[in-house]
Amino acid sequence: MDKKEEFQIPSRLGLVIYLYYNRDAKKLVKLGDLVYHSKKMRYVMLYIDQDQETTILAQLNRLKYVKEVKRSPLLAMEHQFVGTLQDKTVFIEDSASFLEKSEKMG
């Protein structure tokens, strides 16, 4: 074993699956990782491998106890947060100078 194998994190996809009855949530464990089950709103959060997406979605749509399947919008969202903190500090500095000016006038 001279070559080191690099560990690669598989890309995952989150699915929100709405059910007709809560008792059917246990049956979805075989398709992926069940993360959350809301008994009040009757939905399940399930994570699956992204390369198996088409086959699992086809299986889910065929099941009679599944009302609706929605994909998680996390992959479509932008994850670049650089510069957002800087904009807020400028706003705080501007508001502080505004308060000083209003105190001098009043």
C-alpha cells in the first residue's frame, strides 16, 4: 500500500417527503438516511447519494403512501458569504455618526 487513497465525501441530496400516514415513515429508511420526522406535519427529511437521485425519486413517486417529494434547495443556494459582514459594519458606523449629529443639533 504505497499509494495513499484519498477519502472523498460523497455528494448528498436532501429530500423532503410528505406522507399520508406517519406509520409509513419507517419504510423509507432503506432508501437513505432518515434525519428528521415531523409527526405533526407528516413529512420526513431524507438524505440520499446524489448519483442515485433519479432511481430513488422514481421509486418514491411510485409509492402509494408518498404524497409529495421536494428537493432541498441547499445546492442551488449561494454559499459565498464574503463581504456581508463588512457591509453591516459600514451601516453601524453610519448610524453612529448620524446619532452624534442629531444630538449636537438637538
